[in-house]
Amino acid sequence: MYDERTTELIAGHYREILKLLGENPEREGLVKTPERVAKALQFLTQGYSQDGSEIIRKAIFREEYQQMVLVKDIELYSTCEHHIMPFIGKAHVAYIPDGYITGLSKIARVVETYARRLQVQERLTVQIRDCIQETLRPLGVAVVIEAAHTCMQIRGVQKANAITTTSAFSGVFLKDERTRNEFLNLIKG
């Protein structure tokens, strides 16, 4: 699962970082820390090796359903590209099919693919929307993400209860206020 050469290179840098912080990387509790951090970073950024469109294409089915399909409260764990600190939250994703549907788990996998990269929440929201819109070609896509950013909670402004909400809409979700409001009401409950 982990590339040995990448693990070795990242671990070497983390040994140096520990020294710069005034720590002894040979101390018992830290001896394996650089390797663990290297593996953790590879896990947290595994989305770079995944293709959201390919995930959807593996499960497209002909279906004449033209009502909203909503998968809400999809847990997401991502890493802020500005501070390399986690942001954690949930995504709500809906689409209105135009002759084709996809497996429900594929929606969650698309969220995971883009979340497991160095990110900003705004880009993540748009990438999920665009992937589903461009691959499935539905009548519209709606994405709302609500997340807590540890870079705001435990450093900087230190606002532990701050939640950031972003949204991205396409198609009927942009053009039809009733459809957009239906989506927004469904994710509230």
C-alpha cells in the first residue's frame, strides 16, 4: 500500500524536522515516528492516485428516474493545503438523473477521492460537483460541505466551534429555486 522509496524519503525529511523542533529523533518514542508520518501522509493523499470519473463509470445504469437522488452526511476527512492540518466534516451530494444513475456508494467514493488530497474546501466542493456532472451528465448536481478546520480551531484564531459551509450547484439546481430549496431543506433534517 505504501511506496517504499517515498516512505523512506519523507521519513528522512521528518527526522530533520524533529531535529529542527529541538527533539531527538533517536529517542525511544520518536524512532519510528518519521516512518509513521510518511505512511500517514501517503494514506491521507491517496486520492491523487484515484480517478473520480472512473469510479462513477464502473457503475452507470440506465434508469428513467428523474427525481432527486441525495446521499447526505457523507463523512469526509481532508488535509488543508495551507497548513497540512486536517479538516473534518460531511458532504451532502444530490443529482437529478437524465436517463442514467450510478451506484450510491460511488457518490461517497467520489467525495473520498477528492478529499484525500491536499485541499481547500472550496475546490473540493467544486471538484465533486464537476466530476459527477461531467461523468454522469445528470440534469443537475448539488454539493454542500460542512467542515471544521483544525487550522482554525487549534492554531491561529483558535475558534473551536467554527464550521465552514461551501456549496456548488449545476443545471436545475442553479436554474430552479424550488429544486435547490428542496435539496437545502432535505439536508437540514
